[in-house]
Amino acid sequence: MNDIQELTIKELLNSNEYRIPIYQRNYAWGLGETTQLIQDIADYAKDSPTNNYYIGNLIVFPRHKDNSLYFETIDGQQRTTTITILLCALKHNYSKYDLSWYSKVNLSFDHREKSNLTLFALYNNPETINHGVVNANIMAVYNKAWSIVDKICQDKEISVSTFIDYLLNKVIILRISVPKDTNLNHYFEIMNSRGEQLEQHEIVKAHLMSPIKENQSAMAAFNLIWEACSNMDRYVQLNFSKATREKIFDNNGTENIKISFNDLAALYNKNSVLGNEEKNHSLERLFLDAANNTPYSKPWEEGTDKDQSETYHSLITFSNFLLHALKIIRSDNKEVVLDDKRLTKIFKSVIKSEKDAASFSIEFIMKLLDLRLLFDKYIIKRKQDKWSLKKLLPQKADKDKYYYKDTFSQTEYEDDGSGQNRNIIMLLSMFHVSAPTQIYKHWMNASLYYVYNHRNTNATEYAEYLWNLSKAYMLDRYLAIPENKVPFETIIFENNGKSINHDKDILWSNINIDEYPQKGEHVENFVFNFYDYLLLKKTKDTDFEFSYRTSVEHFYPQHPTDKDPMDFNHLHSFGNLCLVSRGMNSKFTNNLPGAKYENFGDAKAMKTYSLKLKSMMNTIKKGERWDETKIAQKEQEAKELISKALFSEKQLE
């Protein structure tokens, strides 16, 4: 047996047996990881259809039992399990592609019967699933897998058959068999103590620094800014020492950039305080380390305010942010896409196309810093499981200390409760939770592009832009008839975030699950969240917050216990659908609406629900029947509210 084998996905799933040992964690991937995986494969199927896509490693330990060989899976189980679930979804939802070769599931879990029963039922017949005994994670991914594939293929303008063909025959996994005499405990210890690897953004840094490598002061200034921007979980000003911060930014080092790149570089030649930033760090070594794929320490870590409390968490990584910045700076370059797996390739292409690479490097690093200031101030973050939108300011009593204040605060207080800041948080979080994956955050690119071009925007203007953008998402993307769909980039960079379609262009069937009974929740999450935003403006619900509700729940269940199923059109109507968390989806199981209210309709639980689900629960609370008539009424009410909002000239109050 070879130690390393290249296997296509078809070969992986059509030969040998793979078992997940009990010492491995259970299946833990969710919709974010699954969407990212499908998106990556679709990207390569569209852009590099003749090339293989290497999806990673599958580390296995060969074992024999009863004269049969099987592979104990040491590393790679999450990806392998997801691909198995994906094939099951394609098998049942897309009959145009011949998957008859896929004769059985060749993956199982040691001593996890619930996971095995779920996986094998999904392969054989999803209708036989016992919803009281399922692996919730496996089930949640299966329920959405087909609709994710279908949507991404539509967006990429490739057929599902093209996607499947590429997945099975061009996606390669490296199966690595460890020797039979391997000490697995020692192997795990080595795997878990692997050294830090050079990331793509560090390679990009080397390419950008190359044109200025003869100028030590310019390299120092570039490196200083780059490293400060790379820490996405601190406000960027705090990634500089206090003395440096006050040299670079206005208002005691908290607001706009007040220094040019050349002046910043010149400070290194004057033996100024900035020289301490690079203490014990050779600039030439910093560049060479990056060029030679060797990790290096961060010079700013020694000179920052480590005692400054920071509990904010960015929605994107630094690699993603680099692409957002590049897309804004070179918005006319169609090769710049928000996909960080192509980060190095994109930057190399842009640098090569520039007439003056050194000038571009300097332009980019200064605009990168500028955009980080805007990102910190105008894009939401997470703080202790809450959405936050704040700016950094110096304390009046002690200018050496800082505090965070609502970006659009109307008073001197940190949280003034005026509602304007909260409204913008609601709009931004509505976009984010609808598509929480790292890549292709078009809404974030649009928001940054707006504030980059509208300095010192106020709450009313920013909220109006975001509201118009949300209407464009609805009218020009998610409700549009196929021939009138508008690309996101056109919405952002050509249409200024405004919709161009009209009521005649709406395909209302897009808010319902379509004609395929097993197609999955093929209604865009953004549609549900947009509707929740409309309900929020009506109800003024102070408890509501957009969160990661990713499962579409049928309020009247698809498989009711001891009762006949509802007819297809009413069952899959928007009036009967809402978003819930994966955990709540598994709790509801096949309960009828009355039982759902009885078991989960208490005031505390209701605070965490979507407003659409809360409205459904309140219907039961009032003693009303949840039947076909009520569902049709709720769908009509939704259409009227959405239509009124989309074609209103005024921003919602």
C-alpha cells in the first residue's frame, strides 16, 4: 500500500471503508463551513474547470477486522462527513445526474448510533428519518446542502451537473496512511503542536514591500502600518504605541490620519520615538522572512497598550480585509474578488498591472490604514455575544486613556439609547447573519465603499444607504425574475446601492419553497431577515436581535405526529415558514403548532425568537387555528408589507 494516494471524491466514496473513532469529536461542521466548501468547489469548477482542486488531507490508520480492511480516520473527518452528506442530498434532489455508482455510505462512527442512523437514513430515504433520534448537525447540513449548491451554481452561472462533475472527478483529497507501527498518542501530540505556518497575507506583504526594499525607512513605515492593521480584534489605533499613535492620528491619536507616508518614513531617520517600534527587529530581516516563507514576530506587540481592555471581535480575517480594501481602491478591476483563497494570485496580478509598483504599495498601505479606521467605526463587531458599533475616543479627564462610544451617539454617554445607533446595528447585522461566511461579504464591501466616499456621514444618511441597499438585495437579487437579476458588484459600484427593478419584476414564488419536495429550504435567509426588520419597525421590539438563525422551520410540521400532512403549497408557503437556530429546530421536531407553543412559548424563550416566529406563537396564544386559511392570510400579509416597504420613497421610521 502506498503511504500517500491521490483520490478523486468519486474514488473516495466508492471504495474502502472509513470509520470515525470514538476519541474523535462528533461531527461539528455547520452551514458556514459547508457553504464555504461548496463555494470553493464551485469557484474552481467555473474558473479552472480543467485543473484539479486539492481539498486537503485525509490522515488514516489502516486496520483489519475479520479479514477486511478499513481506515480509522485520524484527521479530515469533518470534511469527509460533509462530502458524504452532500452526495446524499444530491442523490435525492438532482435526478439529472447519474449517481447510481454511489451504492452505499462507506463512512461510519464507532459507538455513535445516532450519527450512523441519521447518515444511513439520509442515504436510503430521508422520509424514514426518526426526528426524535437524529444527529442535529448532520440533519441541519443535509437540509440546506441542496439549496446551497443550487443557489451558488446560479450565482456562478454554471449548471449543477457541471458542479457535480467537477466535484467527483476533479476535486482531489490526499489520503495519507500512517505506518502500522505508529504510536497514535505521540502522533496526535505532534499534530497538535505544529509550528505556525506562514499565511497568504504575509506572502502578499512581501510582494508589496519588494518595490520599496531599497528604502529602509519606507520599509519600516510600511511594516509598522501593516502589522497594526493585521490585528483585527483591536481598534487599529491601539496597535501603535501611544507616542506613535499621536504622531499619526488626530484627537490624541483616535481619529483621522494626519501624516503622509513620506513624513512617517522620515521620522525613522530622525532617531525619533518611532524608532522604538522596531526595537530588536531588523527591517531587512522582516522583509526577507516574508519573502522566504518564514514567520516573524510582530513589532507592534512590544509597544502597545496591553492593559487597554479589548473584547471586540471582527467579522472577518485580515486576509479578507485586504481584499475589501483592494476592491474599494481598484473598484474597476474585475479580477479583484472577495475570495481570500485567491489572495496571493489577485495581489500579484494587480501589482503587475500597475505602472509604478512602489507608488502603488505606498498608496495601498495608507488607504489600508484609512479603511481600517472606517471599518472599526462603521462596521459592527461582536462584544460579549452582542452587536456593537462604537468609535474610540480619548477620555476627557485623562487623555492617555480611551473609551468606546456609540458611533452615532447623540449625547456624551457611551450608550445613549437614541435608537439611531441601534437601527444601523440592526441593518448591518441583518445583512451579516443572512450570509455569515467570511468570503463574498458584498454588503460589507458596499458599506465600506459608502463611508470611504462619504466622510463624516451621519446616522440618517448611513441608515438610508443601508436601507436602500437592502431593498436592492430584495428587488434586484432575491425576488427578481431570473433574467432581471443584477450582479452585486453592479448594485454597489454602478447603481450606488439603489434598486433598479420594479414590482413587475418580482417573482413572489421566491419566498416559498418550490415544487421539489426534497429541495430543502430554498428561500434566501435574507428574505426572512428583511421581513423581521419590517416587523421590528412595526413592533418596536426592544428584545429582538438578529442572530445566527440558519434553519428554516415549518410551523405546521412536514411530518406531523398522528395527523395527516398538509398539502404541499400551504405547507411550504412563506406564511408557514420562519428561521430558527439549529438547536431549536431539533427541539421542535414534529410538534404541531399548539404543542410548540405549549412547550416553548414562555416569555423568556420568546425573547430569543425571530419576530416572524414570535408572531406565529402569538397567533396560537390568542387561540386561533393554524390551518391553510391562516397560512394563506399570513403569506398575503407578508407580501403586502414587503411590497409596501420596497416601493416606499421614505426610509422606514
